[in-house]
Amino acid sequence: MDPLRLVLFGGLVLHKIIWEVYKIGTPKTTKGARPGLAAFAFKAIKLVVLAFLLVQTLFLDILPITDTPFGLTRIGFVVYCAGLAIAIAGRVQLGKNWANLEDAQVHGQQALVHSGIYRYVRHPIYVGDSLLLVGLELALNSWLVLATIIPIAVFVRQALAEEKMLARSFDGYAAYQAQTKRFIPFVY
């Protein structure tokens, strides 16, 4: 088995474990949560995509970009590792203030996090996951890198919706928005 693929696989598993561990103790009472069927469908899609990525990472060579991918895989690996680190840092620093993407919610004990990585970007988990997906497909030398536009578009749409909801829920959110970039530190 290719050591690069094993490391990529391990990163995906680590990502999922951290999300599940940090989910323990997160308040379940919500206001503004999406209907159950839509949330269920979204969770099912996320699980199918994760399963596909795990299988692809270990076993599949899908739509190779080049016959000599050495440089491309190294660039992809660096982007993947950066994305994994950013996403995990964002998740850990968010702690119990996190909510599932599909729930579109603010829970009663939630507080505005504006320290750590959140001092530089408002949506580090979306940024990290975007980099992780792009890096993964580049590291796997796959034209499926073009398909990452779909989850990135979902992340952008969700970030915009979350910002509206957070602005309604937290008095200090407008000031936080004025001080902190949405996705790229010091730029955007």
C-alpha cells in the first residue's frame, strides 16, 4: 500500500474522530433548526461522500491528471495537511459552540468565538475542509479536484447564511465581522 495514501486516509479518519469526540456534550436544544427530513438527507449525503473519499483514498485511481504526478502529489499533500490542520484547529477552538452544517442553528449556551484562528477568519472549518478536499484530490492525482467546487459552493452559501443568523443572535457579531475576514486572513 502506498504510504501517501495511508497518511491521507489517516487524516480523514482523524478528522472524523475529532468531530465525533467534540460532538459529545454539544447541546441538542436548538432554535431555527432545519426540518428533520432535510437534515437527515444532508447527513446521508455527507456520509456517502466520506465513504467514497475513504475508498478512493485507499484503492481508486480516478481520472488521473498526469502520468508523472510526483510534484502534483507533493503540492496536494501540503495543501491537504494545511487544510486538515486549519479545520481541526477551528473545530477544537469552537468547542461546544459548534453546530452541524445541516442544522442551521444557534443553541442557547452558544457564545461568539473570536480568539485563536477565529481572530483571523470567521469560517476556518470551511476554509480547512475546502483545502483538505482540493489537496486530497491533487495528492491522488485526480481530475475530481474539479468536483470540489460543489462542496466549496455549499460552504460559501452556508457561511453567508450562518453570518446572517449569527448577526441576529449575537450583539457583537457585526463588530467581529468588521475586524475579521470571512475566508482568507487579511484579504477576504
